[in-house]
Amino acid sequence: MSRAPYPTTPDGRYFLVSGRLWRSSDPSIPEDRRQRLVTELMDARRAVKEAKRGRGELAAARERVNAAKIALGERGPVWWSDGAPDFNRHMAKNTPYAAWAAALESGGGDG
């Protein structure tokens, strides 16, 4: 199930934003747990915003964001088990997903 309006790689591991790959959440996480983690992530992001305004501890807020992203599978160890490398935050054109991304740009793919 797509949760973002961004194209997702055929293997479901990444979504594409402005030519960059971002690791998707682990699809094996049960929906109720995923929703709790997403809520925590959003709360943590708000805490970062407040800390940047001088109303909180920035390092602690950033650690909460990181912990939520790790729990979702978006950071930390990869959630797939086939030994494929992680291309999180890489420009798609510099990865094995280059042809897929180029096809999207030329209108030849739908994600």
C-alpha cells in the first residue's frame, strides 16, 4: 500500500523525491504498530521544530526522530534479507535504479 504521493521502486524498498532515493518503512510492521511509530515520529519532528525555536533540547528531539525512523526501518539495518546494499539518500541516477528513475522522468513509468 502506497503511503506517499511519490513513486516507489519496483521492489518497494525506496521512494523517489527530486531524484533521490529514500528508504521506505518496513512493510512487515503491523499496521497498528506502524501508526504508533508514525505518530511518535511526527511528535518528535514537532519537538525538533520547537527546540530550534529555543523551547526544548534539540539533541534529544533529534534522537527521538532517529529512534522512530530506525523502528520504522527507514534508517539503521535494512529490513530486506537478500543481501542487497542500501541506497538510502543516494541519487537514483548513481544506483541500480537509474533506468527506472530515468523512465519516470521521460514518462515511461508510473512507479
